[in-house]
Amino acid sequence: MLLNAELLLQYIRCQRKAYLDTNGDLSQREPAGDLLLKLQQEKFAHQKTVLAQYNYQRPDYPKGDWEAGAKATLELMQQGVESIFKGVILTQYEDITLLSRPSLLIKQSGKSQFGDWQYIPANIHLGKRPKLEYQIVAAYDAEMLAIAQAADPAKAWLFLRRKDVYTVDLAKWIPQMHVTVADCIQTLKSSQVPEVFISRQKCNLCGWFKQCYAEAKSQQHLSLLPGISPNRYSELQAINVVSLEPLAKTNPDTLDSLPGFEGGMAQQVVLQAQSVVQDSPILLPFGNAYEVRQTLTPTSQTTLKELFKGKYYPPNIDKFVAPIELYFDIEAQPDLNLDYLLGVLVVDRWANTESYYAFLAESQAEEGRIWQEFQSLVNQYPQAPIFHFCPYEVDTVKRLAQLYNTPKEQLKPLLERFIDVYEEMTQMVVLPTESYALKTVARWLGFEWRNPEASGSQSIFWYDRWLETGDRTLLDAIVQYNEDDCLATRHLKDWLVKFIQSY
């Protein structure tokens, strides 16, 4: 079996992915999508920027012939070249071939089998901070390099995006690396596939996601429940709560003593399980966590609504209904610090009309223009509430106001009109959904985006492609997606009002 740094990195992120990449049927793995290809392009660009600082050589060997690569790398090290790009270091451990290919091997003064110099490993990553997996892989590369040059490297470096070079504490991470490598080898040689755990932020770009999600869904796995992190799942396993039904019947007091369930999280998680088991939303007292107890679990003859009747009082929702309502959503490119689309849906309930406005910056220079156009529109409706989903829109309005010198007396009344539908929703109800993201909740309510593949990340990809190609169909796709986000926010807000009014 071959173990390389990339496989080790994937193992730290997800044991199941590393196992399937090694032992699974690769024909079942989905090909890389646009977003993953975009990240790979960004990593290549970052790598190119770093490499421009070094006079490097690359070992010459037939592709995939690691032994020839290791020999060519050793020859360059013996020559004392300044730096080596993608050098190959190879060693054998029992029946495991260990392979290391650091981004760079950089020559330093010191002692090694080559003379009065040695090399240190340096890896180039797209991440902005020195993640655990980066540092363990750096320790792995350092240990392999120590074998090749018969001397411990003085240090290891990480070249991160938007950061100066980061020095890895090898004394700290090498012992942890030994444990991780041993666990990785044991897992990959096992006949048992690691348990599925869905973490959407990490899983969405993985080629095995559809397969893993289907398995998690069939198991009603707790990782599909909002609020269940890997650490919390481990704590639930320790008390033998490993499925939805037992969690829904658990008294929150049982979980309160667990480290991951403090601060009301126990009640939140139990409520979430109850909502999913009952396949029904649960009303919360406004601004407070609902105190779950076994006596409040509905019987088969009692609905949740009947159970709560006379005990819980819905919040005042007057602020959620107005003659004219605005729904606001933004598309942004963080790498450019650019908000390129400010979308507003104007709903006139008196006239029974709705109109969508897309203020689109076709280049970074146009951001100021669309900010002014946005203000001109919303100021036409000074009494209208501005609904949005999550805090980004408010934070962006503050940023744009500061950047383009908007007077405070204009900004203050504007900010007072914003209503965060996400915040209001999570204070009022618990939903039988896998997350509280706009797409998940709106789709649960029956709303569908015209382009099912559209997303915030996809919008960024389209905008980057627009800047490269000038293809206006990409802008059309972005505008359509943004309009659907505004419509979904309206759909959710309207449902929330009707749900509260039903009590």
C-alpha cells in the first residue's frame, strides 16, 4: 500500500473519504465539479506566486515512477541546489510505501549527509490559517526528509494565502503525526468502511458525497441533525444515544452535563430531534429556549399544536407585515472584496404587484454606482421593512456606507428597517430540516430555484468567469439566482407569519 501526504491530509479531514479513495470503486466517485476546479485553479495561482520567489529545480523522472523520482531528488540535494519543487522522498515501512512530495525543499545552512547544508520542507496551501491537517502533513514531510538527508530539518514552513510564511512547531506535531499515520494505516488496511458523517461544509465538494448522503439518509444518521458536530456525536455515542428516536425522548437534563451541550444546546438538540421525528415544526416562546420535558412529548393522539395550546403565546408579528415590503440579497466575491450584485424584490401588497431590481457591477469600479442606485430605490419606500436572510446584508451595507462616505444620518434610518428572517425564524420555531440554510428551509416549504445547481459559490464562479470571458449569459445566471434568493426569503417570511398566526 502507498501512503502519501495527500492521502494523510484527506484522512485527517475525513477517514471515510481516504478509505474510499484507496479501497472504493472509483467509478462511483463523482467527477470534480466547477467549484472544485475553481479552487484548484486558485491553488495553482497561489503556488505560482510563491514559486516566483525561488530559483528552483524540478527532478526529472517518468511520471509515476517514484523510485526514479526519489533518486533524481537525492541527486539535486547532493548538488546543493537552492530549492527543489515537488521533490520525491520515498521509504519503506513494513509493507507500506511512504511517499513525501513537499511543495518545496529549501536549502538552509546546517549539517546533513550532503555537507554543510540541509533542506527544510515547505508546503503551499490555499487556506488562510495553519490548520491541524497542514501542520501534521508538514511534520510527516519533515520526518521523511530527516531520513533522506540523515539530519532533522531545522524547521518546516507553510505558505498560506494572505499570510506570511508560517513556521510549524515540529517538536509539537511530530508525535501527533506518528499517532495519526499509525491510525491511518490501520484504517486503510481494515475491511470495515469508516462510519458516515455528513458535514456539509466539508462534504459538498467531495466526489463521494452523494453516496455517503444516501447512506446517512437511510440510517437517519444524527449527523443530518442541525447542531450535531463530530464532538457532540461522540458524546452522544458515549451514553448510547445514536439515533433520532432515543434522542427525541431524551430529557435535556441528561445532556446538560456533557461538555458539548452546555448553554441551552441540550434543549435545542432534543427539540430538533423531536421536530424531525414528528415531521412538524415546533413553536418557541419568543426569544427564549423551550424547556423540553418528557411530559411534553405528544402522544400518538395528540398533536404538537394541541399540546402547546393555552401554554405558549406566539410573538407579535405586526412588524412582519406591511403594505410594501422589500427583500434584499447580495452576491459578493470575497477575494476581490467586491459586492457585485445588490438585488431587491419590491412587494406592493396594496397594488398586488412585485418587481425585482438587480443592481449589478460588471467590474470592481462599478461597486460605488450600484450602492448609490440601491439607496435611491429603497429610499423611495422609507416606511418599508427590508427583509434579508442572515447578517451579511447588514454588515455589507455598513461597509459600503463607510467606503463611499454615506452620511450617518442617512445610514441610521436605513439600518433600522432591516429584519433578519433567519434570526427571527430561529427564535420562533424549530423545523424538521437538516439545516437552517435558506435553500434547505425554502425547499422544505416547497420553493425551488429555477437553476437547481445555483449557489453562492457557483455565483462567485460565474462572476469570475464573466471577468475572464465577457460572456453575458453568466451575468444572467447570477441575476436569476439572486432573484430566486429574494423570492425564497419572501416565501419563508410569509410562511412564518401564517404559522405564527395559526396559534
